[in-house]
Amino acid sequence: MGKRIVALFSTLIFLFSAMIWRLSWISRKEDFAQAANQQSTYTLEVSQSRGMIYDCQGQSLVNDSFHYLAAVLPSNESAAALRSQFASADLWREKMSGRVPFLIEVDTDAVQGENVEVFSVPNRYSMDYTAPHIVGYVDADGVGQTGIERIFNDFLESVGEKIRVRYQIDAIGRALAGNGIEILQEGNQSDGVVLTLHKGLQQACERNLSGAGVNGAIVVMDLADGGLRVVASAPGFDPRNVAQSMDDPDSPLVNRAFGAYAVGSTFKLLVAAAALEQGVSPEQTYICNGWMDVNGQIFKCNQLAGHGEMDMEQAIAHSCNCYFIQLAQQVGAQDLRDMAVRFGFSKADLLADTLQTAQGNLPDAEQLENPAELANFGFGQGLLTATPIQICKMIAAIANGGELLAPRLIEGIYTGGELEEEVSFSPNRVISEKTADLLCGFMETVVIEGSGQLALPQTGGAGGKTASAQTGIYDENEEEIVHAWFGGFYPAEDPQFAIVVFVENGQSGNRVAAPLFAQVADSLSGLELAQIEENTTIMVE
């Protein structure tokens, strides 16, 4: 009986021991499973670039400079690599002690070492930034705030390239060396928006304005299709540091190419066009004595001693105010205003979704019933204001045989290796080809022997019109602000470009704006003009 009790007791002890061992084994297995589940991945976000913005030839206007970022997995080997890059270990020692992968900026992609990966990351804007008023800028979060960056923000955010590095980590979050590093690259870094601007010419015009030390604008339009090859505004601003321009008294954030200003004598071309369309002979003369009395109000000519007897060509060449006051009276307010509307005055130019110019101001019919206001209108003064884009359209229509072009800024969207072009509009005839040809001849006379001789380029010739537009606004020295303009075409034979130069408070169109026009024309003469046309439908590499 005693032996049975001992045997039973021993059996029970064995069974209990087996159960305890089984429970312990199961517990350890669950711990292992839990640890395995906790061993996962750690992803380091290296960069997220935005889509590209290109000029008409596929040259990048953004992302055209780079800096280097190193993705570092803490280890003895990576520490040695960083020690060779940095004179002081203070920049990376603390990060290294955390045992978590990190990013650090380095000076070169030649940093070598195990557990170190170096990436070339684009800077959105370089020191040699171009067309900031058109391209715009992004905020600290990379969201477009102005210009093309804002208008195409959703698209530019959806394309571009994203680079990540994935590491294996253990249960307590430490990256596991020796398990390999997975580099993940998504997106297409070449997708983006293609503009009609020509980068080289845009930069040349920006340098011209900066070199002259003036505030103003230069606009260049291609007569083949209305593409705006240059939309330059000065002063410019640094898109990398917009805050410093906020309180600048010169207002560098203002795009002067889109602003509306008094236009002065450039408008005489439109008055002449209206007269010629009515059948007024270009040989009709008027004797200028230096002033005119309009209902008791005296209007002075720019030549106080008078120009003497002048026909239309000479009146344009020497910018005789009196000739055009009497011509405006002859044509009549309504026909003049109708012609201005046909040319696009008082209508904003929409260049992209929500990106538009000012509309300017065109006196209404009732205002032009006032003889003094009609006199002012005859030589581009008084209530009339217009943008450099509008003046460029007028010049382009004359140089293009009387057909008005719609200005274009967006060439298309480039995705997946193909360019989807923007819809372009057919030109509208606003004056006859005969009238346009006559005006072109008159504008060449301006450059050859008239008030615009300083606009003559070194080669190719040109035609144009000067203006010194009074504003009725006076500065702190009680001197009137007078804007300087020169609008013209280049070259003289078979014109290919319309060019407008505007200098805010430049005082003299012939002394200040005309030489800048010559510089722009000379820049154009150095380009392969046919190449620009061929590349208006580009395939960006």
C-alpha cells in the first residue's frame, strides 16, 4: 500500500513538472514572437522635390543647383567617415550616440564609409535665380505662394522625386548594421511646367536693368506665336529670403511688367493708326509753334520753340505733341477709344489661371467729351494708363502686319516624356496691313533720325517709339515723376520680336529707355532665332 502511494505521488510530481516546463516553453515562444514582431523597419525621409519649371528650350528655372545630404547609420565605420568630413565632431557626435539613423549635410558626395549613403538634393532656388516675379516662391513648408509656384502648386507637389532610406531595426528601435540599406526613389524628377520664357535672354534683360540701376520692366514677345520670351521686372527679389524684401521702399515684390502706368507718346502710334484707318493722309501737315490753346488750356510741345511744319512721319519721329492733339481732334474721341479697345487697352491679360496683369485705365466716352481730356488722350497723357504687356501687344500688332497676338506665358505641361501644349489663340486683325506697314516705316525713322536714335542696335536695325510720360505725381523734392518708355520691334527687316522697355521715373524715354532697348536687341542678335521657334514645342530630357 505504501509503495502505491509513493508511485502515485511520483507520477503526480512528474506530471506537474511537465506542465510547468510546457508553460515556460510556451511563454518563451510568445516572447520570441513578440520580439520578432517588434523588429521592423525605420524609414529616413531624405528629400521630397517639387516638379520642374522650364523655359522654352527645356532649361531649368528651378532645382538647378544642389547640396549633399548623408544618410548615416551610427557605427564605428560611419563615425570614421564623418570624422574625415568634419573638423569638429560636435556636429554629429550627439546624433551618433542615439543609435538612430540621421541626416547630415556634407560638402561633397565623396564621403565614403560603411553605413553612409550620400545623396545629391536639389535646391529649389539657386543664387543665380531667374524670373522670380513669374516663377514665384514657396514658403517654409514648400507650398507655392506666388506666380507659377502657386498656380500649379498641386501639380508641382504631385510630381517630382521622393527619396527615402529604409533600415531594419531591433525590438528597441536600434538600426541593425549589416542587414543592408534599402534606398527607395519614387516619382519622375523631370516632370513639370514649361514656360515660353527664354532663360538666357531673361537673365540678360535682368542684368541690363540691374546694371542701369533702375526700377522698371522689359518685355519681349515673339511675333511668331505671341510667346513672352522675357518678362523682367526690377528690382528683383531673392526667393530664398523673401522676408528681407517686404519692407524695401523700392517694392521689389511688385511685378512692374504687369503694373499699369502713364504711357505717354507710345500711344501716338495708336492715334496715327486710327487716323490712317479713317483715310487721313500720312502727308497731311501741321505747323507746330510749340504750344496749343484748347478751350483756354495751354498744352506745350516737347520742343518749346516748335517743330514747324510736320507730316505724320516727322511728327512720330520727333514726337510732336501738338500734331497729335490736332489729329485726335480730327479723328474724334469715339473712334480713338474704339481703336484702343480693339488693341486691348483697359483689359487685363490672363496669362495663366489667376495670373493676370492690371487692366489699366481707358477714359470713357463721357470723359473724352472734355476737349482738354481728348487733347491729353491724343498724346497718351491724362487718365490713360496701360501695362508694359499691353504696350508690347500694340507694338507686336503693328510689326505683325496689323494682327493682334494674345500674349502667351505657358507652353504646356511636361509629363511622362511628352509635352501637352497649351491651347493658343489665332491673332485678330485690328488694323489693315497697309496701315501697319506705314507705321513700321515711321517707327524706323524714329530710330534712324528721330528721338530714338539711341535705340539703334549694332546690327539688324529696328523701329520704335520713345515716351516720357508725365504722371502729375511729385516726389519729396517736388519734382514730377516722369516714366521713360521705348517700345519697338527687332530686326527692322522681317521683324521677329516686339520689345518694350519701361523705366519708372526714368524722366527721358530717349536718354534712358532707348539705350536699354538697344541692349536687348543686341542680345537677340546673338541668339539662334530659328532655334527659339523650333523649341517652342520641346522635349525635355
